[in-house]
Amino acid sequence: MIKKLIFFSIFIFFIKINLIWCGIISSSSIESCTLDGTELADQDKTNLKCDKKLVVSLYIDSQKENSETFNFQVSEIKDENGKLKTLVIPISVKFKKSETFINYPLVYVQNVAYQPKETVIYKTDYVLTSGCKDKPTDHTCPGAIDANGKLIRDSQGFCCSCSFSDYVGADQNSRANLGCSLLGSKSSSAHCLSFSSVKYDVYNVAKTQVEYTITATLTYSYNQNPITQDIILSNSAPMGMDTFSQAIVRIIGDFQSSTQINQFTDKKVVFPYNQPNSINTCMVLDQNFFDLSGLTCNKIGVSYSAFQNQPNSCAALFGSCLQNQIADYYNADVALISSGKKGNYIASQLGTKVQIAGNQDSRSLKIRFDESHRTMLTITLKADSLQYIVNISPGKIINYQIDRFESMSKNGVLRVNVQNTGTINADYTMTIINCTGDINPINNQQVTIKSKEIYSFVFQVYTTSKLDSSYHCFGDLYNEVAQVIDSIRINFNTSDTEIDNGAQSGDNSLDGDSLNIGSEFTCDDVCPNLLNVVCYYTQLKICATKFTLLLTALIVIVIVIVLCFKFPIIRNILKLIFCCGCFCFKKEIKNKKNKNKNKIKDSSSIKMKDLTHYNPNNPNNNPNNNPNNNNNNNNFRNRNNNNFRNEVMRLVKTNTIVYYNGNGYSHPGLLKLEPGGFVFILNGNTSNIKHLSLEQIYRFISKSPKNGFILKN
């Protein structure tokens, strides 16, 4: 269908009020023509069906309870049979807008335990065995079994036992306060993790939606019978039409509020399992409170692995790694609410009106938007003229209530009770203005109040000062045409801000010395001599450590010396410990050197085959009785001839050991090799043997043997 719009007039009237915009934005008289898609119409393009209509643009605020009425003078209408009918009574259109709620659709993630719980099982350790087991195949804790009947990894917990220092010294801090005594029990403990039977479902927040409904009620007379029809509009159904097609109502859009809508993009919503509508147990928590992988201690979603593998587990406090759970946040909020303060996480504390909708499989969270929320509409209908009626009804402020609250907190809640004292429904606007001191501006609120009804406006009051003080503000009540119909002075007090240091609480202030800006001498600077005890003593302030160590060492040395003199066995033990090692090491080095030297000599010398001492009383052992020796000795009395030298060299080359009888020679001498080598003995003048040229092999040593030698082959 094609519509051709021809504007005849624009802006019959436009209303503006100081505090609120209300009513008609514009109205226009138009001619609306339609062209249908039949074959006949296709042949004749000029065959248009035109009607003169009136288009009105208007807006409506939240909670409009039929407080505004539009009367349209309509000359004629068509009934359901297409017959024209003349109306004497004009059509009346009334609007009603519901409360505006912010809908937070939820997407299920998983469920978590309300409160993980640590359980301890005490055991007794013995000399060689431990009473506690934490292996996957042998464990004291019961462990957890998955759907396949297998042990869940790390669900066996961990064990803690007394150390040696716990038995002989002071007990160290232990997770389970173990009894570390030689005759006591409970010397080891098994620490097991279990999860409470109460579970919470965890949801992410999807795209936020604004929800409201607008009802346009048409009232007119037909055949002298009153007819009333409702056209219901919403975000999902933004347009509607009455039965006789005389009125079309459309939602154009929403005006932006001065207060931003909280999107909760960084939040998670948790519900108790199987309790979908419990508004006092549903909570909205920060994303960083969770780690659904289970690998982080002190996060919602903590698992067996995080609990078992936590650092310094046996020295930590009982229940460590299981903090900051849903139960902790819930109990903290309950304590705040019980003390008259506003909670941080429970859903009922997030607004003046909160709705929990859905069931276990589909849930949603809705919070009423208390600020003014305006929607733009258009009404299109056949009419000759337009009348716009606004309800104005008297009202008054009955009282107000605000308790003393902590400065710079969110616990300042002001309630102003207002009554519609008139006979018709009307719109009222409540403003809180002209506050003294450090009070943040407070947004106004607008609401429709039924006749004789009392409505309570709820305002959040914030301060910018930490100090306690007395304040006052003025509250003004306006009607729909911006007239102040009542005022009140509001007085209230605040207390000092309670400073919370969190994990850094406590007082450990000390009166320390002032910082020494200049350079400072060390003990090595003033006492460079390591054994200067007197210097250490005179500079005890900076050399106390070295003085103590040196004095201790001297005392130990004196005690050891006294014990050595008094107890020989101690002396022998110390000698064995400190001397045997050095002596054996030196002996080993000497033997190694001799062995190497002998190896070199043996490779180029003659081996000694036999050596016996000469005994004069044994004629068989006398070399002079050997005729071979006598002949040889007589042949070599002259030491300077070549025969002697040649014979010596021959004997050396053939590894022969020879004895020469040196009768008549006054300077006996001895030539020999190193131990294990060739021995060559001469009785004669040693000066006569230097010509033998055997220096590379022999070493000359002067010696006068008392006895002769027998040297055999």
C-alpha cells in the first residue's frame, strides 16, 4: 500500500513546562490516500482513495495512569459493514504507561557450591611410617568419584605432619594445630575438600532491554451505546489499530534519560538452585569474584586442584583457599541490611523494585527504572478537530524520613510521602533542591498518583565529605502544569566515614631512628685484621657479629685443646681425622713420583739380578777363591787400558754384574744406579774410573764399604 501524505497545517500548539515535557509535541491535518493492488486499480492510477486525517505526536512518561485525555471530534465513521455513521459524541483517547523496568536476560553458565568446606582427619605418625596418606591410590580423605566411577584428580586432599623441629623445639603454626609431642597423638592431619549441598546457578547477563507497556483506551458511542477499546503497545508490538480502523497508534521511540541505565556487563547473577523466585537470595556479583576454571584459590568456583596445590598449605590457616565464596558475600550483605545499611549484592537492594522472573530453565532479572522515561507516540485518525485535556489534582507532602547515615556511603535513603488529595488521577513531580554543604545533586522523580492514594518517593543521598555534619534540603511538589503545590524543609545528619584498611589493618607503628644520610663505615673498614679481638671490642657497635663469632671460635678451640690433653682417645681421633688425610696424600704423591722415576730408569738401565753380602768366614762366598774372578781381576788391574773399558761396557750391555778385586788400592769407590738398577763395585782409586764414560747411566757416590760384595750373574 502506498501512502501519499499532504500536510495542511503544522503545530496547532506546543506546550513546554520548566521541569518536564508533557503532552502534545505537534499535530497536523493530512490527507491520506491509498492505492490498492487490484487489476482495476492498476489500470487507473488516478483512482485513489483519500481520507482527511489528523496526526498527533506526543510523549508519555512512565507510570501515566490515564492522567491525560485526548478528545477528537470525529464527524463520521464506517461500521463493520462499510456504512457511514455520524457520531454526536466525540472519540476520547486516554493513555496509560506502565512502570519502566530494565530487563537483564540471563544466560546459564554452570552451577557452583554455596560454600566449599574443608574437613580435617587427624592421624598419628610413627617412627618409620606416616598415619596420613594422600596418594591417588592410597588416601585418607574419601575422595570424589566422577560419573564414570573414577577418582577425580586431586580430590584426595593433602597431608600435614609434625617436623623434627616441632618435636624438639617450639611448635610451629600448623593448619590443624597438630599435637607435636613424642607421646601424643594427632601428629598428622589429612585435609579434605567437600562442597555444600546448596548449589547456586551462575548466569551471564545478555543484552539489556527496556520493558514497558502503553495502553491507548478509545471511548466513543456507537448506536447510542458506549464502546471502549484498548490498543496495547510495547517494544515488541510498537503499533496497533482499533476495530473500526479509525485510530492508529505507533511507538516512535524513547528519549534518552539523564541517568545511564546500568548494563551489568561486568557482572554475573547467581540464583539458588531450585529457588528461581527468591529475590532475597539472588545476588549480582562482580566478574572478578569468579574463576570457573577452578584453578584459583579464594575465588567462586575453586576446585580440588587449587585446594591441594595451594602454596604453603600446611602453614596456612585452616580454611585458606576457600575464602570469598557466595556464602561470604551473602552473609556480609545480611549483616549490612540488619544494621540498617544498604546491601551491596543481594538483588532486592539494587533498586526500589526488583522482579525475579522465570523458572529453573529460564530466568530473568528486572529492576525498575526510577528516573523519568519518556516515549514518543503518534496517533493517526480521521477527525475534524482536537481537544487536549490535562488532569490537575491537588496534592500535599505528608512527611519525610531519612536516618543518620555514614558520610560518603550509599546508605543515605530519603523517603518523601505524597498524597493525591483530589478526585482524579494526576501526575506529580517531586524535586529535592537547594541542599547545603557537600550533597550531590538529586534527580527529580515523576509519578502518577491515583485519587486519595499515598505514594512514597525514594531518593538516594550522597555526600562528598568524610566528616560528620548537619544538612538540609528543600523538597518541592509540582503538578502537571509546573505549579508548586507544596514544599518542605528536610533536615538530616551524617556521621564520619568509617575508614576500612582491609588486609592492611592493625597498628605496628615504631619510633625508629632517623635515617643516616651520610655514608657509614663497616667493620672491615675500621678493623681490617681478622684476628684483632681488641679492635672488635672497641668497635662493638658495628663489629658485634664478628666479635661474637670470633669469641665463640676461640672458646671452642680452648675446649678442644683441654679435652685433647685430658683424654688421649680424643687426641688420637682428632689426629686420625685431621692428619691421616694429609700424610696419606703426601705418601701417595711420593710413591707416585718414585714409580715414575723408576719407570724411566728401568727403560735404559741394567737390572740387578742378585746381590749378597760378602762374609769372610765363608770361603765359598769369597770372590778371591773363585779362579775366574782372580783371573779377571788380574787382567784389569790397569784401569787405563781399553780392555778394562770394553769389558765394562760388555758387562753393562749383557746385564752382567761384576766384582773387581782391588788389592793395593787405598781409595775404594762405589758406582751404582738408582734402586733396582745395575750395581758396579770397584776397589780402587775413583779418579781412575771417570774415563769409563758411563755418566748417562751411573751416579757416583763415595763410599768405603767395610765388607766386600759378591756380585753374581
